[in-house]
Amino acid sequence: MAAWIARAHVRAARTDLAMVVVFAAVVIFTAAHGSDFATTTTINFGLFTLLTASLQIMLGFSNQASLTQVGIYGVGAYVAVYVETETGVAMPVALLASLAAGAAAGLLLALPLSRLREHILAMGTLAVQVILSEAFVHLTSLTGGVNGEAVPDALIDSVPVMATICACAAGVIIGLNHFRISRVGRRILAVKADETMAASIGINVRWLRLMAVAVSFAVAAGAGCLFTETAGFISPDDFTLTSSLAVLVAVILGGRSVTWGTLAGAAAYSVLNAETTSLPGLSDLLLGIMLVVVLGYLPSGLTGFRVPWQRVRLPYRAPRASGAADSDPTPQGTAAAAAVDACAHKEPHTRPRILPRKW
Amino acid sequence: MSAVTAVEPAALRVAGLCKSFGGVRVLRDFELTVPAQPQAAVAILGQNGAGKTTLLNLITRLVPADAGSIEVFGHNVLASAARHLAGYGVARTFQNPRLLLDETCLSNVVLGAQSVRRRRDGGTVAAMHRAAEALERVGLGGQTGRIAGTLPFGSRKLVELARALALRPRLLLLDEPAAGLSDLEESRLAEILTGLTDAGITLLLIEHRMALVAATARRVVMMDGGAIVFDGDAAAAIASPLVRERYLGAGFDQVKPERGKLR
Amino acid sequence: MNELTGAVASSLFYGTALGLMALAFTIIYTVSQVFNFAVGQFMILAALLTTAVRFTGSAVVNDLIAIALVAAMGSATYLVALRWPERHGASPLTLVIITFGIGIVIEQVAILAWGSYPLSEAPVLGGHFVLNGTYVPYQGLLLIAAAAVTVTGLGLLQRHTVVGKQLIALGGNRATARYYGINDRTLVAVAWTTSCAVLAIVGTLYLPLTGVAITTDLSYGVAAFAAAVIGGLGNPAGALFGGLIVAFVTNLTGVYVNPNLTDLLTFAMLFAFLVFRPGGLTGRSIELLGPRA
Amino acid sequence: MRRRHSRLVPVAIGLAALAGVAACSSSSSSSSASAAAATSAAAKGSPILIGLAAPLTGSDPSEGTSELAIAKYAVSVINGKGGIDGHQVQLVVRDTGGVSPTGAVTAFESLSSDKVAVVIGEYTSTNFQAGCTIAMAQHVVLIGHASATTGLTDGKTYCFRDAYQVSQSAGAMFETAKTMGWNPIAIAADTTSFGVSESTEFEALAAKYGIKIAANVSWTSPASSLTPQVLKLGQSGAKAVFIGSASGPDVTLLAKTMVQNGVKLPIFGPGGVNAPGVPAAAGTAYSALPGVYDITSYDSQVASAQAFMSLISKETGITQGGENPTQLYDAFMVAAAGLAKTNGQGGAALVTALQSLGQFPTMSGGPGTYVDYTPTQHSGLFGPHLYTIYKWDATSSAFAVDSSLSTVADESSGVNG
């Protein structure tokens, strides 16, 4: 019986496989190419994908826009460096500390922000981002102030670290891909679609929104910890409002697909970022033009095309009556229902005709 | 207060309920008790703006009350959040169905079926069976895989009803279930609703279509200006001069009782 | 008491400038629920047009030309960059991000055209008088007068002209307004024109007191946003009030507590208002609050 | 199938582009990719690559533009003299995107993938530090020309600079303060790395010179209002204000706000006080203040430097030099001298070569100004003519050299060879 649910996951697993192939290809290609610039570009891409995915948890699953992801990324980075330098623990422990710090920050901030919606929420998180930026500069004893902090034992341009980061990015996307099929995932998508309706069928709207923020911030902070491992040096200039804006742009740009959209947004942005280091004086202008043209004239993003992504198709088939294995599984309804059935599709989960069949 | 509560708490007990929006008083000292036994349908009539939908929103905690008390099956509603209502055995539908239009009918109903966890409920698969049963109960058994947004309006209302049924309520609040339905759909709805009361669910329905009210409701309550002006059985309501004057209008005499077409 | 006079005078000028920018925010927000984060850029662009381009020899004429040009640019910006997405279902959030993009484009083009060096803008009214050790420039008084005229004028226009009433209707409900035959494209373009004209007034009248540099755009823009939220979005007089509040609170805490935390204070105020009083001090409450479920 | 396909297309394009970036990281910088093997300059005639990491965008793109012009000029001079050991020199430019460590790292990685022999630039201290991390990891020599924070190159084998350090200029400023009788002083600095290092240095040196600090105000650059800071300065009873900000707009706003609030104190500082455009924008305010002093390492009185700047503007049309134009030029010359010793090879060989270079005469200096690296000291630029102090002349509305103060500052800077 549970096989039916498994089928939904199996269907999703095709996307997983594609993700693994894509990330593995990027990693192998970069490693084979061997240049440090290629490694750095891929590391930036992986980290950016993690940030994009973290925002996707908030924006894609519960419609909570955030302009503070990079601030939290910074919190994770500073916590990791602090923990490592003060206690000398290994990187995995620091990662746990960062994840915990991110989740805690999420719970702390989500409570006051819980009544804000849509772009008003974005503006509230904008204020948080600016406050965090100021805090990074002024809390000199913890952050080293504007002059930044060196990271002990950082593995700069290391291929294993690059592979780890890309594995994490792929893992988070795959996790999201399956999360939306799960019970909680579908409930939070219901919250996203209609909070009033969700509350009326007994869904704890506030709790789910809170958890989305906490998990999202934990992922962003974890990415910050990974960042310290490759950076060797962190300073408040790494964690600015502009970068947070870039993450939001990447998510909107990618479109509403939680998997391909995340990947497409992050990839497009990373390409632009890496490519414009050699375009004197034009990178900011290009960014501006891209914001106006791409967001304005491609409203559903790179992977959008008006296809609702959050459709979760539970492959349901009614249990067959024992001993009547060959009979039509469609249950018999009332007379009125039978009239409706007459125009229904034979297969219980046939797609409507306006959309072509997919694989 | 009454002797009934000692045996079993009433399905719904509203007392002294007040609600204003800005300067407009929508409900004033509203009182209504619906006993848990016998299960029956109670119809609420009233002109637009009489406070019917507000009453439903207050009961389901979608808007906060100014004063008064609401109890369902002995639970204090005003001390609970909207999400707790499903656990108390209360479900509702909306005048305009609120569905996830991008999802299949089944997914929509499974949301309800999985919402309140009870012991021996089983996992998602069991919830899917319950959801399919609920869809079948409203006559959409063959539509499980259909995307909700592609259904006609009337069927969407039925999907929403199925989702409410999947919560396994004891008290079902329906906000104009027949509005926007064709005559055929309306008669089918009447059958479904009758079946529900027979199955032991108390219904509280807001309805303008007298035919549906006459066919399903045992008791009719009429609201005007935020208070109850009439409370009696369906036949008495249609006969009542007060109801005629305030609600049905003078021309209601011509209406045919079975297939009443108002307005 | 010397510094108190200074704080009050400076707060009046800076607060009025922020208040007018907040008004510009509000005008657009009221009709289309969009925060325009390019306010700083439009404001400084007007100043750059009078200083770097310098159409004629007269400061007044230059200012008027700059105001007209920036106002025209405002409606052009809306029609080119925002109209289409708005009609095609872009969310307010996307539109806000697009205004960020518009700001970046203006900033970068201005840098390419005129560089990022600071410039000095000639005041319309030179000279000053000394009050308790503080120099009160006549230009500052002119700014306050202009603000009073602008706010009153816009208020009167809103209440007593057909366009003004239609704008209010549009702010109430766009779809309904359209049913009543209101041409929303023209009207929102009018709102953008008005908003950018107000910004240009700030740029031409306030920036002679501070110096002109395009790189300060976002600092002004975010401070003006804080002022708009604190004053209450959708309320012209409230916007002006919000600007004055931001200026007075930051300046007075700066003088009597700690001047190094003024930026932090501004954003803490913004955050607190968004969370606890999203309607601001005077405005109607924002309709984007979620249910209490 | 088709729909899923159409969703995949943009993703695929994006990833292909990403791969493209990784593969041809230097595609847009002319032909440098084809000359990837230039490190050892194996074949006669293949060019030696020198990288420039400059802020071509971000908060101060004009800085990057002038750096680029000067770098091009310096390379043309080197090639005009026959190149290095018979090899032509080719410039590879990457944008750091302003003050951005991540941008600096990306730019540096990109340059090192291009197999440049040496990287010059990273003008802010934050960027220099970030670039330095990569330089150490990849064994590529980095020469900074303007990063002023004290101790930046300490213990960093591959990092060099030819720049005056904040500690030196701050010392000269306090010496000037003593001469002028400014006690106490107040500090006004922004929160950029430059501002913070200035402010830290001022606080550290104050006690040594017996001068009190009456107030220390700061702001986030660029500022839209500096009234609270200025009023605090006025309240403090300071006799002069030391400024730690490289931002022209901020200093302009500060001066104007001081005049408006009747805070009539002399202001003194490096960077922003005499930044491009500031004398014109803040001139009226400067004239109303009792004294405006600029301290700089760039001595435009020296004939060679004047000739250099006029040549630059003739060649490139750049009239404003940006931060330390002559030092940037010097950095190229130092690099060329080092590379001549190693036959165009970078890495550890170049480090040794630079350390054994000895005294290298600079463009801006007088007879004794030279770059001199030792194995423990990679911050070069020492000599008797370190500083010039300019004083604002209200009648001519321009800065003019104050020779007596310059002498005081110069002789006291404590680093004379």
C-alpha cells in the first residue's frame, strides 16, 4: 500500500538523479580543469545555491520573502570562526554550532515578524539585514570589525571542499524535492496558498511559518560555516544587503520550481558574477539591467512558464475488492455521481488535456 | 445552564456574542444553542449584512470576538485558535470555495484527511483512502486525479465539502453551499446533506435558497440586525409573516415549495 | 544650548528633505502598493542635472528644468519598466526588486556620465543668518516653504480635482476603479510624475546644503523609507511628519547619547514600527497583516 | 516531456555557461589564455603577464578607472624600454567590484588562473587582506600600492606593498598637532577599513604624543546626514578634528555641516579631505573653517611626479589621479625590476628577487625616497620626503603646500632612512 506514496517519491527521484548528475558533472569538470579560478567559481556557485535553496524554503514553501539571508549566512560564518578559534573543535562541530545559531536566529526573528506578509515582510527583513551589517562592523570583539577575521586552517581552493559544498547543495535541493511530497510539506504549501483555509482545516499556520524561517536560516548559517572553510578571511563586506538582494533576485529569477528554479537562478547569477569580473565598469550596470528586464519581462522566471510547480500528484488507486481483481477500480457512486463519472477520465489520475503528458 | 448540558454538551452554544467592525455593530448579544442530539440541520436565514457569515467566522475563530462566549461540544472556542476547531470536531466550508487550484481533488481532500491525527489513523495511504471515500460521498468518486482548478464551480464546492468531511466533523458549518449551483447540482447537494445528517453530523448552514432549506433543515433561524428574530421549524418559517416580511418579500406566495427559485 | 539650536535647525532641514522623499514613497505606494527604492537616485539625479549639466546660467531655471525632466523620467520609468510586469501579474515584491534595479541603472549611468566625485550645487537663495551660533541658510527656509506648499497643494489637488479623487479611488481598489472607467495607466503614470517631481524638488533645494554625490543614493533612500513607514504609508502629512521624527530622533540621540549609533537607531526604529505598528504613527493599517490563526 | 524539457533548457544553458566560465576564465581578457604558459617565459617572445585587480565598479569606480589608465601607461613604459628580458609585458585586468573581499578573491583567482607572474592592486586594506590570503595559498606575488593599514604584510611571504602606512601618517599628524598647539583633538572617521584603521591609529598614538582625544565619532559611509557627529564634535571642546575617511562625499558633507552648525574647528586628514572633486564641492565650507589641512604622500611639487601626471592626462585623458597614482606606477616598476631578475618567473623566485632588490628609487620621492624590502619587511616606501601637508587657501580656493608643516611632519615621521 505504501508503495503508492513511494511512487510519488520515485517520480521525484528522477529529478534527484538529474540533480546529482548535474552537480557531479560540474564538480568533475571543475576538478578536471584544475584551475583555481574554476574551483572558486564552482565553490561560489555551490554556496550561492545553498543560499538560494535556503530562501526557497521561506519564499517557495511559505511565501515569506527575506532580504536577510546573507546576514544570517554571516552569523553562521562568524559563529563558526568563533567556535573554531575559541574551542579548537573540528569543522563538523562548528557546522552544528552554525546550524543551531541560524535556527535560533530564525526563531528569534520570526516571532516579531510573524504578522508581516509579502513585501512588507521583505522590508522588515531588510531592516534586520541592515542591523546585522551594522552589528558585524561594530561588534569588534566578536567579529574583528571591518578589518575582518582570518579563518584558521582554511582550505582555500580545495577540490574536496568544493565537492562537499556541491554535495550539500545537491542534498538540500533533493531534500526540498521530497519535502514537498511529505505530509508537512503539503500542509505548508496549503499555508502558502491560503492561510485562512489552512487554519480552517486545523493546520497550525503560525508554527509552520515559524519552522520554515528556522530551517531556512539554519541552512543559510550552515552555508556560512562552509564559506569560512574556503574563504580564509571573512569581513562584514561579505555579508551586505546587496548580496541578500542578489539571493532574492536569484530565487525570483529562477522561477517557482523548487528544484530547477533554485539551480537555474543560482547558476545564472554565478555566471553573471564570474563573467563580469572582466568587464570593466559594467557589472553593476548589467545587474541593474538584468533586474529590470529579466524580472520585469519574465515574471515567472527562468523555469516558470506559468506551470504551477507545487503540484504534488499522489498516485492514488482505490483498493481493489478482493476476488474481483479484474474489475474497474473506479468505485461506484450514487446515481448523481455516476452522471459525473460518465465524463470523467478512465484512469483516476489522468491529467487534464490542456497539458501534455510528461514522463 | 440548561439540563441538556449535564448529559452531553451542546454542539454549539453561543451566548452574549458581540462584534463590531469599526462603528458598525454586526452582532449584538447574540444567543444560539444547537443541541448535539438529535443530529439535524439548522439553517440560518437573513438578508445580506445580517451577520451570518460573521457568525461563522467568529465560531471558526477567523475573526476575533468583542465579547460573549462560544462553546462547541463543551470546548471554549474563544480561548482556542482557529486550528484547534478541527480537533473539536468542527469543519466549515466557504461561500467561495478555497481550494488549492493547482492540485488534484485528492490532494486537496487528503489535506483535510490528514489534518487531525487520531489514534489508529494509519499513515498517508489510509488518509488517501479516507479522502477518496469523502469524495465519493459527495459524488466525485471518479474525479480524484482531476486538477481542482479545472473543475466547474459547483464541483469545486463539493470538493471543499469533501475536504470538510474528511476532517470527520461532528458539527459542519456551511456558508451558502448552494450559491452558484445549477438546479441539478442543488438537488444533488440536498441529497448529500440529508445523508450527512442521517450519518450523525450536525449541520449549520447559511442559505438563501429556500428550496434547499426546506429540503434539508429541520430548524430555521432568521437573523436581522445582528440578532435572532425568528427561530422555529422550516414549515413555520415559510408560513411566518415576520420571515415573509423581512426576508422572503411579499411575492413569496407564488413560490413552489419543491423547486423554489428566488430572486 | 548652542548644539540644541543646531540640532533643531539641522533636523528641520534634513527632516523636511526626508519627509518629502517619504511623501514620494507614499504617493506611489498609495496607488500601486509598490515601494520605489529608486527615490534616492531620482532625487540626486535632479541635483546632478542642475550641477553637472547646468542648462542655463540661472540656478532657478536650472532647477525648474531639472524638476521637469526628472518628473518626465518618472512616468517614463513606470511605463517602460513597471507597467508591463504589473499588468502581467508580477507580485509587489518583484516590482520592489525591479525598482532596486532601476536605481542601480540610474546610479551606474550617472557614474559613467558624470563620475562619482562630489559636486557642489548652487543654492537658489544664497546667504544665511546666525541664530545662537548656528548658521541658518535661507535655502533651508526655502526648502521648508516648498515642502509646506507641496504638501498642501497635493492635498488640495487630491481632494478637489477629478484626477486627485481618481487617485484616491485607485488606491482603494485598483480593479474596482477600473470598472468605473478610471484609466489606471494614465493615473499611475501621473502618480509617478508627481512623486518624481517631489523628489526633484528635494534634490534641487536640499542638496545645496550638503553636496551632491550619486553614491549616497541608497543611504537617502533607506532613511526615507524608514520615514515613510514611521509616518504611516498612504498619508501625505504623515510622511512629512515621519521625516521630521527620524531626523529629530537621530540628531538628538546623536548629540545627547551617542552619535555613532544613529544608523542603527534608524533601522531599529524602522523594524520596531514594521513589527509593532505597521500603520505608522498616522497611517491606516497596512492590509498585509496575516490572520491570527 | 516537452514541458519538462522547456524548463530544463534555461538551466542547461546556465550550467553550460558556468562551465564555460570555468573553462575559459580568461576569454574576455584578450589573448592571455593562449599565453597560459608564460610563467616561466619559456619561449622567447611570449609575453609576461602582470595582473591588475582594481575596483572598476562599486562605490568608487573612478578609482578603478584611473588605476587602469596608469597601469596601461606603466606597461607601455616597460614595453617601450624593450620589455623584461626581451619579453613583452601584457596587462590582465580584473574587477574586484569595489570594497568586497569576495570580489577581491574572485578577481585574484581569475588572475592566477591566467598564470600572471605578479598581481598588483587591491587598493583597500580589506581587499588586500583577502587577496593576500589567496596569494599565500597559491604562491602568487601580490604588490599593493595603497593599502595603508599597519601590519598588513607582516609574516605574509608573498605579499608586498609600496604604500605609506597609517601609523606613519598618523604620527606625522600628531607631530603637526603638537606644533599647532591642538590639544585636545577629536576624531571623525567612517566605518570603512580605512576609517577604522585611521581611528585606531589615532587613538593608539594620542598618549604617546601627550594629546587628549575629546571625542571619537564615526558613521557608515556614504552618509546622508552627519549632524549628530558634527554637534558632538562641537560639544567636545576639541581644538581640531582629525579625519579618517577616504570618501569625498562624506568629507564634503562633514565640512558643510560643520559650517552650518557653527562648529568652527580646523580639520586635518589624509584621503577624503583632498579627494578628487572635494576642493570644488566643499570649497565654500573649507574657506569658512579656520583651517583645512591635507596630508598626502604624493608630492606634486616634485618635478618628476608633475611631469608624470601631465603625461598621464595627455595619454589617457584622466585628470584625477585616484589614490596614490605614483605608487601604483612604482609598483609596476618594482615588479618589472623583480621579474627581470627571475627571467619573468613568478612565485618564490620573485619573492627572493624582490627581497634582494635593494633600494628602488620611486617616482614621487625626492633623492632619498625608495622602496626597500627585506625578508621580514614587505612594506616599502621609506625616505626623508614622505609627507607633504597642504593647507586650504581661502583666497585662491585651492590647497597649497604648507612647507613649514611639511618639514615638521616629514622629519618626525620616524622612518627616515
